[in-house]
Amino acid sequence: MGGLLILALMAASTPPPRTRTVHFSYKAVIGELPAGTRQVDIWIPVPRSSAFQQISDLTVVSPYPYQFDTAQYGNRVMHLHLQKPPEKEFSVAMQFTATRKEHIQPQQPTGNAGAKRPIDPYMKRWLQPDRLVPIDGSIKRWARAVVDSAGAKTDLQRARAIYNHVIATVKYDKTGTGWGRGDIYYACDTRRGNCTDFHAIFIGYCRALGIPARFAIGFSLPTDRPAGQVSGYHCWAEFYSKDLGWVPIDASEAAKNPARRAYFFGAHDENRIEFSLGRDLLLYPGQAQPLNYFIYPLVVADGQPLTPVVPAITYRNAGP
């Protein structure tokens, strides 16, 4: 009875999650295609609504027909297929309104937390390796050393120990080459990189110890201005606890903002928009190699992937 009372008091004292609504624009300019191209396919990631993100008023400006498809892990995709495409460049733009809700996962389980929890149909996948995140003997050994040195016994304690280890030993550094691929061996060797590299270690170590963990990618929304451009993607992770469900973490944001280190173990703020889930994605039959992650348009001309297209991203806060 006393435990239930404490939980009720904790819930009553917890402020409601913060939200942020923005008008968002994603514009991809498809450059000149190789001379003689017979057909071209373009796949563009499209954000979807979820428990913490509502997408509305989506419009597309395109000189050519398109369709929306559902890809792996429920990801939403816009697909254009052009026969005898023009050689001159053209653009495809997508605008929408997004309301993002802060995701805070309490660290104390409630008595009926598991009863209404939706089942993730891809749970087995979140225990398996990625092409650049193997969970072989070395990774398992390193992961085990981290949690053993921390005296971690439960999955929640193990995940926290891995999170603390990554933040303490990896530097957010985008100089030089090799970073940004989410290659766990690169990240473990150099101890530097961007969000993909931070979360490669976190996800790989979790999976190596039997803790489901998943990767998501999208864009961070600047907090210092109400409108402007967004430079580059951002990615984050979640791990699964049998007592708590999916627990959000953002190791790279914690590394850049030490004062928020505790916050980002168990929380994703409202200043982000998710575009796709998972890695090693297959978007079409006969795809020679899976996509490492899906945040920029994939352009395939006569069966050959072209240089990635980096879109122009802008946002504007909704309201006055």
C-alpha cells in the first residue's frame, strides 16, 4: 500500500511532458543524371505519427508522380519511378506540421506497466547484429567488462553502466574521416565520432548482453531560434526493459551537454523529429546492399545508386 502511495505521489508531482509544434520543410534537389539514363527511382523518408510524434498537413511538391509505401520496421517512404527521366536537375519538396512530445520514461515500474504495453513485432531484430555493429566475441567481452566493473545486475543497471561508459570514454568529434558510419569497431578504437558512433557502441553492447536496443534517426530542432535551417541529421536510441518497456537514451547529446547527462538516460526531449527506425534497411527488391540508415534520399539510376542527396531542411515554430 505504501509503495503504491509513493508511486501515486511521484506521478502527481511529475510535470506534464513538454511539446513543440513546428512547420517543417524537406527539399531534395536531384542533380543532373548520367547521360543516357533510362530510368531512375527515388526513395525519400517520410516521418510517421507515433505515441510521441504527430505528423499532419503533409504536402508534396513534385514535378512527377509519387506514391507512399511502407518499408521495413513500419518506416514510411515516398517513391518516385521515372522512365526516360530528364537530364536536368529537379526538386521534390515535402512540407508538414509536426508536434513532438517529450518522452520521459520513469525509472520505477508501476504495478500494471506491462499489461497494456504494445508488443514490438521486431523485438527479435533488436537483439541481432547490424552490418557495422556486430555482437561477436570481442564486443561481448568488452560489454561484459563494462557492466561487471560497475557491479550492474539488472538490465536497467547494465544499460546505465553502458551509457555512462560511452559518455565517459567517447568524444563528440567530427574532424577527420571515418566518423558518422556507426561502425562500432571504429568507435571503440578511436573513441570519437558523432551520434551514430556513440549509439553504435551503446546498441551493440546492449544487444551483446541480450538487451534489445533500437536505433532511430531524424533531425534536431534548434532551441535558440524560432525558425531557420537545420544542419545535419541526429540519431538516438532506446533499450527495452521487461519492467519499464522502451527506455529512451541520447548518449551523444549527454556528451555535448554534461549538465543533462542524467536527463538523457530515460528521456528524449521535444526538440527532434524522427524520420526512420533501424539500420541495414532494404527499400526495393534486388537492392545490392542495405542502407546503413535512411535519412537522405536514395537515388538509383539504371540500378546503380548515385551520390547521396543532402536535402535542404528548414523549420518554423507554429503559433505566434
